[in-house]
Amino acid sequence: MAINFERMSLASNVLSVLLALVCVASAYADLTMMQQIVESMKTLKMPIRIIPALGVAKLAGAAGLMIGFSNDNLRIYAAFCLAVYFVLATWCHVRVHDTTANTIPALTLCMLSIATLLTSI
């Protein structure tokens, strides 16, 4: 069975853009300290002061994905870092037995970032 590298490249491109857009939107929520984010961090028993840093991490990941269109290694690294970020975010929700509704977004972004990583390799 032959692998179609053009399709993998297209999939990687689409997933990279999608993940970057979601990360920028999520970073905006973090950097503006939206009440929903603050309440979520309280539920997760995380310090509120780290919220802006989480937003900066998401922006850095999104930038890495976009710059990665001209540097494949950077895209792989950015996708890997975002995958680790969202694995840890999902774990934080599971650790405190958060509701399924609150855990699913982190899990979805975890799967999206892993898919982006795998299609970028």
C-alpha cells in the first residue's frame, strides 16, 4: 500500500491551521482573563496567576505551526509541544474529576494536536 504524501501534506496543513486558530481563540480567552477560564482554573485547583502564561504558550504554539509552513521541523516541534500541553490539560481535568462537558474540549484539542503532529512527521 503506497502512502500518498500529498494527502498527508494537505491533512497536515489543514490540521495545523485549524489547531492554530483554536489556540489563538483560546489564548485570547486566557489573556483577557475571561470569567469562564478563571472559574475553570479554580475548579482545576490551579493558580489563577498562570492563566496569562498559558495564553502565551498557546500563541507560541500557534505561531510555530504557522511559521512551520516554511520550516517542517518547527511545525513538528510546535505540534509536539501543543500535544504535550493538551495532554496535561486533559490530565488536570481528569485529576480533579471534572465534568465530562468541561473535559471534552481539552481532550478534543489533545487529539487534534496529536493528529497534527502525526500528519506532520
